[in-house]
Amino acid sequence: MWFQKKEPSSSSLYVWLTAGVVFFLKSLFILLTSIRGLASTAWLIDDSLIEMKVARNLGLGFGFSLDGLHATTGAPFLWIYLTSLNHMVFGKDAAIRATLIETSLLGALATVVVFAIALKLTKDRRVAWTAFLLSTFTANAFFNGMNGMDTVLFTLLVLLSISTYFGIGKPVKWSSFAWGCVIGLVLGLTVLTRGDGIFVIFALLCVKFYDWWVASASERREHMRSLWGIVLVSGICFALFMSWQLLQTGSPFPGNQVGRRELALAFHGFSFDAFSLPKYLKIVVWNIFQLEDLLMIALGGSLLALAGLVTGLLHQRLRMLGIFTVLYLGIFFSLLVGYQWYFANLHGLRYLNPAVHILFIFIAFLLWQLPTERFKRTAVAVLTASIIVLSGYKHYQMTTRFPWAPYMSYISRPDPEKSAIFWGTIDWMQDNLPAGTIVGVRDYGRASLFTDVRVQDLAGNIDPEAARTLNDGTLNEYLRSRSVEYLLIPSLELRQDKLYQYLHSKLRLELVKEAPKSPTQYLYKIIW
């Protein structure tokens, strides 16, 4: 049915049924798998557990904070407040499951919106179905759609911003201003979810200006009324977001992005205070190739996506979506490779999730532009399946090549013996360290969520001051001011990152011999 250009409207029911079945199966997996098993899957990244810990602290009355003491803006505002309700109502394990199920629901809704956008713009149900299937079953989109993070909420809001802009769901009697307010609200919620939603707002405003520019005089008035609604409501949301950040930490910038950039500078050994153009360009080129690699994993082919985007720009029905995509991704990708730099790993795949869902529409459109009508359905079916299989293989490769991967699983239950080794140090901390003991950790999601210690962020994601003082050479003083007693870090034999070299050289560390050694990090006591 999905390879017929025109179908009865009831075919949309099959989209909802397919999305519903996928949601049901994901939820069943989440409910039947142990919490330890879920936290030992390679695609449930550390950041997901960090966000759950902040949401738990907020829900239990300890504020928007990782350690329950210090305020942060290093976690997504709207998502944390929404999921904190789970922790107000349920115990920890049930709240974790509820959060994962909620992301599964939002992920399913995102794929339905992809279908709706593709159908609205192309008037071709074959394209819409293909885009829906790609966004549902490619591994990156599939697992990001159940990762317990803000990823899928942000993706859904970006897609809803696009769909409302193109009038999907607009009541006939609503004025242009009223519908502009709806668009503005959705755009505003993207910013409240993630700060880079500002790029979505900018891109859609540019598209609206273009629409106004090419419109007739009477149409221009309607476009202007809509524009006022968009600017008014999205502006209010943006002001709320900035005010919240200033009240939390005194800075208008999200703490996680500040910290991650400082980490990236440390990783590349680069300082803008001693700017070197050749070295800067070398880093940018390296990041371009890293971005291309991530797009290959997420889409099954970055050149395929580029060809689809160009084809869409040349087609009248997809041109406006193409202009938006070029503006949004042009700004976002340029900042990733030229400024932020902290994305070139498994974590970076979630940054690309909204882009991936949009680009699948163009890829689907391209596939149905094959120059021959003979065997076209078979060819598109084979190509679609090939993209899903290839992206799945690449995703599996990436998630299983890390040092901790042998002690985890991709989707099945991890080996009990290896799992006990992986969790050994964390379990020992929970059983032997007094509640409230402050432990410095870089990859701290599991340690923070599954123990009663207070975690001091060493990465800078939640506490950007940690990354900043590392680059300034004063991290040891900062950790002392925070009363950090232990460090959970790798030995220098395991990793020699700048952070670990600094900690082992600047601090007097004593290995806690009673604590089991995990495959990737050991517990040290700081002798102040």
C-alpha cells in the first residue's frame, strides 16, 4: 500500500498503527528488561542518566542540580521539568522506565509528523511512507527515539514547527495572527528544550520573510500578521529561557555547551588566546570528516542526503522546506565544525536527530525520482531496506567499539559476569561510602543515578567551571573548594587525556584497594 502514489485517506491509519506497534514493542522491552540491563545497553548513553539524576533531584525538592547543592543550566530546561514529575510520583526504577517510555511515545509521534510533512508537501503517499519507514527503522533514529533524553522531544518540536508553518492542522476559521501564535509557541518550546532551537527560529523567520517577499500585496498583509504572532510568542519563550538561565547561574549561556566547548579545546590542545589559523583549519577539516561519518551512520549515506536536498530545492513543492533545511543545517553544522567541536562521537548522533528526520523526507523524494517506471517499486523497496540495514550496521559498529562495550550489550541482556565487573566499583561505592560523600567523576551518569554519593562533574557538562579551571590549570584548587574526597577516573595506563594527566600529576591520589577495579576507571582517595 505504501508504494501507491494515491491511496484512500484511511491509509494514514496504517501509519498510526505502525507507529503504535513500534511504541508498544519498545515499551514492552523497557518494562521487561531490568533497570541494570537497561543501563547497560550501549545506546543508552551516559548523558541520559545524568538528565534523569537532575530530574530526580528537582522532583525530590533538591533543585535543578546534579549534586543537590549547586544550581546548573547544563541540562535541558523543559525536559527536566517535565520528567521531574515522574520522580515526584514514582520510585526511582519506575521513574526511569516512565521516562524511557515517554521518549518512545514522542519518538513514535515524530515519525508520524515526518509522514504528515512529506504527504503535505509532495502530495505523494509513496514518498511519505518511505520517509516514515526510514525515520522509524534506521538504527540511529530508532534508538534515539527511546533514549530517555531531550533528543526526541526537541526533534518532535522541530518537526511540529515545520508542520505548523506549512499549515498542517490549521483550523479553517483561524486568523493568520492566531496561527502565527501557535507556530511561535512550538518554536518557543524548542528553545525551552534546547538552546540551539534559536537556529530553528531564525531559519523559519527567514523562510517567512521570503514568503512575504514573493507574495502579492494582499497576501503580504496575512504573512505579516502571521509573522507578528510568531515573533511575539517565540520571543516571550526565549525571554523566559534567558531569564531562567541568568537566575540559575548568572550566565545567559547553557552550562553544558560552555563546558563541552572547553573540553573540546582541551582535547585539541587549542586556545583562541594564542590563535593559529593553520591549526584551527586543521581542526575544522577534521571535524567536517567526523560530521560526515556521523551522517553516514545516521542516514546510510551523507552524499545521498545531499543529492536528495538538492533535488528537493529544484522541485517547487519541496523548495521552501529545502530553503529552511539549508539555513538551519548550514548554521548548525557550521557552528559544530567551526566553533563547538564537541560532537565527534556516539553522543553527537543525538545532536543530528532533527536533521536526520528532515533529510529522510528528501531522501525518500529522491528515491522515487528514479528515471524508469519499470521495477520502480521493487527498486525503492530494495534501496530503502539497504539504507536501514547499512545504517544499522554502522550504528552497531560505532556503539560496540568503545573500551566498555564488551561489558555491555546492544539490545539483549548483558553477560552477568561481565556486568558485575562493569558495575563493581559503583556498587562498592553505594555499599561502602557514606551518603553525601563527594566523588569527582568524568563519565558520571551511572555513578550519580545509582549511588547516594554526591558527584562532582569533571567533564564540564553540568559544571562548566570544571572544564574552565582545567584549561586554566587551577582544577585542583577548584576541587578542593568543592570538598571532593574521591575521584572515579581511569589510571594513566588506561587513558592519558589531558584531564587525567592533570589529576594524576597535580593531586596526591591513593588507590582504594578494597574497591573493585572496573574495566575503565578506578576509585582513588584524594589526600589533601
